[in-house]
Amino acid sequence: MIDIRMEITRKRIEDIKERGPAGGFEIPAERCVPLTPFLKDSPVICEIKRCSPSKKDIDLMLNPLKTATRYRDAGIRNLSVLTEENYFRGSLKDLQDVKALYPDLAVLRKDFLVDVRDIEISYLFGADAVLLITSLLSTEKLKAMYEKAVELGMTPLVEIHDEADAAKATVVKPALVGINSRNLKTFQIDPMTPLRIRTLINWETSVIYESGVLERADGEFVAGTGFEGVLVGEAAVKNPDFPGILLDCFNHRKENEKKYGFWKRLYQGFTYAKPLIKICGITKKDDFDKVVSLGADMAGFILAESPRKTNREFIETCIDDNILKVGVVVLKAGLPLPDEIIKMLEDGVLHAIQFHGEETAEQIGGITGYKAFRLKGMQDIERMSSYPSRAKLIDAFSPAAHGGTGKQIDPSLVNRVSEKGTLWLAGGLNPENIKGILNRFKPELIDISSGVELSPGVKDHTKLDQLFEKAAFYE
């Protein structure tokens, strides 16, 4: 599979040899506009771009000056101007013209920059900030380009995509980091990628969430999960109201932190070395205390008809700040979440809801939580794509019950889900098979109930010890 980053960079290097580092434009002898601090006055960055490899044509007739004016009128103080020509149809002239028209705005040059000369040219054309894509640069080049940008008074936005990028970036410990939710090899969006990669950053920095922000709920999610800013392209170009919507999301950060704080807390416990663990079907306080002591990330409480069904009174006795509490519901299509369960979320008795029934995408929208899918065949996997994609759990199908059956999913279905994105896995997991399953599928989260029980709703503490010991790391 082609890595589009590498392909664009290769083409740009060829163009530099043919037309020079400024793409044929005359390089100014000196900078004629003031330096404006980037991301100082506002957390939102809106892009000026005509097309992209993932979305193809966005607006080929886009006028950079009119677009900049629209953004400025909406209250946007930070612009990202695409200057790459072959895949984004941008140019340094776009950047130069925008900055000349609005010298008070902070402008990022977004391109596939390859050496120190690119930094100097960006400065002369009026850029206040530059994008440095870590994966394209050697450690030495990254350091040299970063230091040159700082020397010139610009802000380097250092983009990281994986563990190797994060390790490389520690050389400069950038004050501003960008994390892209789009996989630039497959173009798939995974909204959790920035939350995962953020855990690799071990220095003080501000983190920008990039790509995949298309509607208000996305903006609320970014603001509510602790990102210092957001960079948005397609949605801002196409929807004149969207820049203002994003500003409003950050202006109401506290409300959004309450709504999406579950996700921030969950991924604070994430590590690439082992899975997140949820123990479900808890009905006894000593079982809850045990899973907390073992380091479980989530405790699940069944709020549907089941031998493991429990209630608010019991859940209120399960208090520990080191674990997230999830209520499991089984709803018919079209039926709302009961008011008493919504109240449990509002009161902090529960942190999230796991929808394990026939709920539609509309039913779960706007509620903190995620959908579980009982898989019978490939058609069920295709159906998953129509649901909000914060995270999705797969479980085995059984006509007898909606969970806790001990039945495993067909491995071919598990493989297919893992190929399409993040894998959260339930169904037939136990201390005996967990090591093989972890090594084969590398699920990000495992959800276990009957596999660690003495009887429905009563946990076997020996089995819990064995499970956590064997799930302590991937091999």
C-alpha cells in the first residue's frame, strides 16, 4: 500500500530540483509583514485548501482571500494555508497574499517541508508557523528545521503519527504538537488515534487535534477530551458556519469535558504494551474491589434483564476514582434510554453507557458511551459503519442472550473488524484462551464477564488473578 506522505514528499523533492524551493515564485528579499503569535488568542485553526488526496476536490475554485475573510469575520485568528501544489493545489503565493491582506492573523504554512531552506522561505513569504512532519525527517533534520523556525520567531507545529515519531520528537520537545486522526496510508479516520498517541508525549506541550472534525459533536469531543486546539479543513471550507461552531465548542469546554471526560480518562490508562480491560457483570462489592485492585480500566454493571442485573443503589456503593463505571443496557430499536439511567450519568453514578441491544445510531447519539455489536456474519460488520465511531465493541451472537454467554466470535469476523480499525473484543474470553487471543488479534480493549465467574454475577478471584497476569502485556 502506498504511503501518501512519502509519495507527496518524493514528488515535491522532484519539483524542487526542477523549479526551485519556492515552486517558481520569486523569493522576497526580506519579510514584509509582522510575525503574529500562532494559537495565542484562539484554539481553532481553519485551513485554506482546494483539494486533498483523501477527499479529492473540495473547492477547486476557492479564492484564498475570500476564504480568509470569511474565517476572520467568524472570529478565527489562526489560518493554515496549504502550499503543496500537486495534491492540494496550493502555492506559496496563496500564503503570501493571505498574510499581506491580514497581517494580524497567524498563518501556518502547511506543506511537506524537507530542509532548513524551506523554513527560511516560509518566513520570507509571511508564515508565522510551519508544519514539520516528523516521519518525513531524520532526527538531525527535524532538529535543524525546528531550531531555525524558533530562531526566526516562528512556531513549529510538529506532527507525530506513531511511537517512532514520538520518540524522534523528544529531541526537540516541541511546545506545539499536532496529531492526525486520519491514517495517511489507508485514509481511514479513527477519532481515538490522537488520544492514544497523546499518551506517548512525556514533555510539557500543547496538543492540536487534526482531521476528522466534521460536525458539532466532533468539536465538542475534541474540546471535551483536553486538546488545546483543533485544525479543521474540509468542513470549514464547505460550511460557512462551522468555524463559529468550533469556537463555541471551546468556549463551552467545561460542559464538553463533563460530556466527554469518560474518553479522556479511559485513554489516560492506555498503553501500547497491553489491552485496556473491562470486567462486566459485577453484582458484589468485594468483586468490584478486586477488579479495582488488579487495575481494571472499566467495571460493567448490567441494567437489563439478566442473571447479573443490578441497580443504582448497588452501583452507588462502588466508589473508586481509579476505575470507570459503565452501565450496560439492552434497548429495542427506537426506544429512548430510560430517564433513571440518564440521571445516573448526570449524577456521576455511571461514567458511560454500553448499548448492547438493537439501538439505532440516532438512539445513541449525544449520549456518552459506545455500541456493542453481536456478530453473526459480514453483514453485521458492514452495519457497524453507520454508527457513531467513537469506539465499537464486538461480541458473539447468541439467540438466547445479549451477552455473558461465553460464546466466542468467528475468528474470520474478528480479523475483518481489526482490519477496518480499532478492535474492542468480548465473547468467550477467559484466562485459558486470553494469551492466544491477545497475540493473534491485538485487541485494544477486552471485555470479560462469564469467563471469570463462579456463577452468574459472582466473580472467581483466582480466575481474575490469572486473567490479569496473562493480559499484562502483548507478546
